[in-house]
Amino acid sequence: MPHVDKRTPRTRAAHLGPERRRPSVLDAARAIAVDQGIGAVTIGAVAKEMGVTRPVVYSCFSDRVEMVEALLERESSALLWSVISALRSSGVAEDPEKAFVDGFRALLVGAAEHPEAWMLLLSGEPDPALSARFREARAHVREQSTAWIGPAMERWWQTPDLERKLPVLIELFMSSCESAVRSLLDDDNDWAPDDLGELVGKAVHRALRDA
């Protein structure tokens, strides 16, 4: 009787070119980073997460460093655009309180749509690459925030000594953005993006108005 091999054959990955597969590889890398930390992101770990062989991952990225850099670039760019879009969406409102409420709502809706990306960048993990990306993104958001909030405060309230106060107020605004996102993503909080955006937006509006 001929021998019958009863072993289950290894599942072959669907044939996709490297460029088409790269987003899936980065999604798997992000899931690992959020769950275990950026240090756990390796070629082998990503291959296991995807259920493919290492050569499949290597066809997309030459090594771990390139893969992690691509991940951080993708996530930080997406979140940066989300924050800037939130700022721009609020800049069209003439009512000051509505402007801040609309902006924080837009920010938190974006965070709710991309929670893993925010969790990755707000994890506070002491990884040099991650910390550097976060600082770069934060610096760009600070620049955009200053360009919007400074003229708005002058137009709305003619804030005295604004040039001296503005750096402190921008830092307050930035910290409020980060705290709002952290609160939204905290499992112990039951805030919806719109409700939390209204709460924080009104609080920040009062702080800047009374400065």
C-alpha cells in the first residue's frame, strides 16, 4: 500500500506583490508594537502574526530597522494630518467656544477611528526611534497650533501681552489634546468623542479666553 502523507500542508500566502503587501505587514507590526512594545517588532514576529514565512516579510522590507522606520513614518504622518485637519476644521468658526469644541471633537473622532496608531505614539515607551518620531510630530503640531491660535486670540479677545503668554498657552493646548486622546482611549472611561470634545473644548476655550 503506498504511503499517504497525512500532514497538513503549510498554508501559502496569497500571491501579492511587495508593494501591495506592505500595508498588511505594517498593520501586523503595529498590532505587535501596541500589544508588546516596539522592541517586540521583528521580522519573525511579524511573519508569525500574519501567518506567513519570513521571506514574505523580507520581500517587503530588507530588515527590521527599515520596517520599524516605515511603521513610525506611516503612523506619525497619519496622526499629524488628523490633528492638523482638526485645527483647520475649527478655524472657520467665528464663535470662539464653538471653534475649540469643533476642533476637539474632530481630533477625538479621528482618535476613535485610529486607536492603535494613537496608542503606539502615546505609549510613553522609552524607545529612541518612537520618542524621536513623537517629538517631531509634536513640534509640527505646535507650529501649526501657534499659527492658528495666536491670530485667533488677537482677533477674538485682543489678549494683552500675547507674545509672552502664547508659548505657555500653546503648551497648555497641546497637553490638553494629548490628555483628551488618552482619556478617550482609556478603557475605564466611557466618554464618546463628541461629549469629551465638548467638555475639553469648552475648558480650553475658557482658559485661553481668560489668559
